Amino acid sequence: MGSGKSTIGKILAKALAYDFVDSDQHVESITGVTIPYIFEMEGEIGFRDREEKAILELTQRRNIVLATGGGAVIRPENRAALAANGIVIYLNVPPESQYERVRFDNQRPLLKNDDPKAVLTALYEVRDPLYRDVADYIVFSDNIPPKVVVSGIIESIVQNKLPCPEWLVGNR
């Protein structure tokens, strides 16, 4: 959440001449309602069921850059579908930066509580190891311009210049 998946994904898709697909937007287009509404009516489990179905469908497409919702990695089925059908890039951003990016966004159901910073920290602690497990590349993109991040991703993947899957952009 707030890692820049949509921004970086769109730039990357354009650079590769691929389609950009956001799994949350796909769920909204199929259901005709917003993610917050799905959370309100069906709870997080109902949303995650819909998200899983969307990811299973979307990972069968070719020549796309897919941005998943931040919690998609929670389900093993999603991790398996992502790992089996493409290159997985984990945009790693610390919770403090995530908070600064999303604090005024009222469309984030998981942050509608008294302490969104604590929620982001708790989510990071749970999700980070799952992302690391499935990722082909880990990109530390905090405070790095999106075009620079995309250039590094392309250089690393398309030209296959990395001896290992972890790539550090800038200083952490």
C-alpha cells in the first residue's frame, strides 16, 4: 500500500509496450462497485476471495504489467499464481513513507482506524517476508523518482545484469 505500484507499473508498461492492469481496478470493473464498498458489504474475506479470482485470471494474460493490491500476497494461491506466470517485483517502501503517501486517501479500508501508522507497520511486518519469498527482484524505491526506478528495473530484468534478485536503488 502506497509503494508506487500503479505509478511505476504504468511507466514500466509504457516503456515495454505492455498493457497496465491494476487488480483492484479489475475487481471494481467486474463488480461495478468500489473496494471500500466490497469491504463494507462482504468484509476483508469477501474482498480477498474476489481478488484471488481476479489474480488467477489476470496472471494468465501475457504482455501485461500487473499491479496487485498490497494484501494480495497474503494468500498462498496468489503468490503461486504470480510466481508461476511472470516476474515478480517487490517495491519495498518503509511504513513511515507509506503513511506519508496514503494518509489523505480515504479509499483505504484497512486504514480507517485510530492509528493508521501502527496498521501500516503491522501489515509490513506480516507482508514483507511473503513478498520477499515470491519476489524475483526487490526494489527499494523510497524517495527515488519513478522514472529512475523503472529504468533500473528494465536494466536489471531485460538486460539481465544482476547476479542476484535483490536490487538496491539509491541509499536506504
